[in-house]
Amino acid sequence: DARQFLAFVPLFSLSLFLSSFHSLVSLSLCLDSNTLANNPRYESECTKVNDLLYVSGIKVAENRELLGGVGITHVVNCAGITTPNYFPDQFQYKTLYIHDEPSANLVPHMYDVLEFIDGAKKAGGKVLVHCTQGVSRSCSFCIAYLMLNHKVSYEEGYGTVKAKRGICNPNVSFSGQFSRQK
């Protein structure tokens, strides 16, 4: 009986399960449409989240002219495991060595990334946050920035980034990690 089972599940585990289940359902419903193969325009698009924050994949991160044209001064490389910092003499970099997999934990990196973004803001700069495709890791950090600096919920932050970059789709684990942050 489900009620007997739920009586033994701690509330935290239940909320984590429901959050993960909701994200998994959302992921499975959107998976076919949230790929670069189905949305090639995003491969070379430096998506503006707000006046400070941009998000993309590596094709943008390796395009010096595009970055300069947008006014990017700082770059958060969320794919340092596979992607170099292409222009370290021209831009300030924050490099993260994170795999896009459920076992990866973004939370320990969150405040360093937010401090880096705030530093760029204070210097009058603009920040590109990128990962390999600009779908999961980079979008997750943009959502976290909106949550903490604009005091919005995970859902509101996700909605803002998703409205700007249609392929935004943080993996289930990342969604769960940030949705639990206050």
C-alpha cells in the first residue's frame, strides 16, 4: 500500500523524489526538442539572459569576434574538463571542471561563480557562461545567479532562462540541487 510506504519515507526524501520526478517528466517531454541537432540556431547563438549575463555552448566561446561584438569581458567555462579557455589574454576566466552527469555537484561551485559574475558587474563587464552545448551546466549557473541575485524561485529563474534560450534543460540532478537552495 502506497500510504504505508510513504509513512516510512522521510519528508526530505519524498520532496527530493517529487522534485526529481517532476524534472524527469519535464526532461522526457522536452528531450527530443532540446538538442542542438533539432535547434541548430543555438549552436552559434550567444543568448542574452539580461544586460550582464549571456549563455552559450563552445562554438560561441571559441569565436573571439562574436564575444567582442557582444561586449563579453568575463567567461565562466563550465566544461573545463573538455574545453580550454580559448582567449585567456583577452577575457577573465572562471574555469569549472564539471561533468554533465547526475553525480556531479554544482553547489560547491555556486558561490565562486556568483562572486565572479558580481565582480564582472562591478567592473562594468558582461559575462558569458558556457558549457559544451549551452543546455545544462551553463543554464544551471544562470538560473542560480537569478535565484540568488534577483531573489526569484528556481521555477522563475528557469522560466527566464528557458524563455531566452529554448534549449535550456538542466539535467535532473542539477535542477534538484538548485531548486533546494534558498
